[in-house]
Amino acid sequence: MARVVFLGTPPAAAISLDALVGAGHDVALVVSRADTRRGRGADPSPTATKRAALDLGLEVTDDLDDVVATGAELGVVVAYGRLIPGRILDVVPMVNVHFSLLPRWRGAAPVERAVLAGDEETGVCVMRLEQGLDTGPVLASVRVPIDAHEHVGPLTDRLAVAGARLLVDTLAPGVAALGPGVAQEGDATYAPKILTEELRLDWDRPATELERVVRLDRAWTTFRGERLLVLDARARPARGDDHHAEAGRAGTLEGTTVRTGDGVLELMEVQPAGKRPMTASAWRRGVRVPAGETLGHDEAPR
């Protein structure tokens, strides 16, 4: 088994770390992002990968330069969140577990961008790491279908499990047997980090597009001057009983449906500011929406 260093940050990365240890690899060091405060006055908290490493009794650092002195044969990177400098790659070659079918969706948010684009399929690639952004040759890959209405959270969980399995299988013959990999083919697309404004529901857009935004798990609109999170929703064509769908302003509420630029969005679960998630029907009963009231047309909260 190989002596490796592991670089990762979120829960999806921790799954690969656990799989490497379970497969018998000697993890000499885990590199994760520095502890951060998650609330006003809160103590700094570790990343999910750091917590997993400590539970496994592994040495952890947030200093990339510590990798050089480990004597590792290979570095394994999973959603670390930073580019690895050439001075480190020159000493320790690395592979990256990336949650897309490269060269589609290179970058920081491949799962989110796949959902937002309406992709029906994604996957995982294990590739050799280069200084370029996800440009390295691919050692192994697996395709993963995206289920209808699937949110980014469950999809990421499935990709993390598939990626951990693919990583262990790829390393099983040994580091020396990895080979050069296969150059990526096709047009590259890029997956920049999702901005808060991209998560705001623009009711002039088609309902099918808005449902994809909701599937990112952080969609929001405004209602009576406060932010309203939309946690789950379904797009459908307008029907004859959707009286607000054929006339009037986009964003108009009728029951739990909202008029959009094309079709209607049926709200299923929402979270008002300062409250817990609730069904859309329970929320509507509580706020007593009058006929013709709209979402998203008041000033966005700061």
C-alpha cells in the first residue's frame, strides 16, 4: 500500500479519506483548510475532513508546505479548495478526485453547475494533478446519472461514495502502476463558485430553470421585505385552474404556486427568516396571503 498525503475540506472529501485508510494506505499527513468561526462569538471549528482525520488518529495541518517533508509517494486531493503550487507538485506528484466528467465542469462547483444546467448525467474522474485548473490527464472515471428533481446535497453524497470507491480501485495496483493517464478530450466548460445573487429566484424565468436553482438547496426570494428560503419546489406547466398563470405579474402567489415566465412553480418547503423549515402550505396559512400578493418584488434584504 502507498504512503500518501491527503488534501481535502468538506464532508465529501472525508469519505475518500476514510476509504483510503480502510484500504490500508499509510496516510502520512492530512492537509485541510484552517479552522473557521461559523457564527458570531463562536469558537473556531474544524473542517469535516480535519474532524475525520483526528478521529482516525492522523496528523493534520493547514500548511501546504508541510507536505514536502512527509516522504509521501503520492498526494490525493479531494475538494481541497485551493490550487496546489508547482513547488509542491515537483516534490510530491498528486491525483485529484473531481466530481464531473472532465473536461465538462472544471472548477470549484461542478455538481452545482451540472444541476443548474439541467445535465442528466455527471460522474467522477480521478486525474493526475497539474498546475492548470482541472486540466490533467484522466486515470479513471465513472458515470453517474442525475435523478429527476435530485438536489445537489444527495447527488454530492452519491458522487462522494462513487469517487472514494474509484480512488481505492485506481490505487490498488500501486502508485508505480498508475500510468500517465488519458488526455481530456472535448470542449471544456467551467464551474465557478455559485454567487448569492445566482440563488435569488427571478420569477420572470421559466419554472423549469427556477426548480434547478431550488435544487441547489440555497434558493431564496423575498416576501414582505424579508428573505424567504425556498427549500423544495416543482415546476409544471400552467393549468386552467391556475388563474394567476395566464395574466398578471410573475411572482404572483395563488395557494402555494407561483407564476413564472413560463409555467408555475409549486412551492413544497420553505423557511422564513428566523424560523425553521416548514411546508409551503403551513407557511401560507400562517402569513395569510391575500389575492394578488407577490414574491420577490420588494427590496432585497441586506
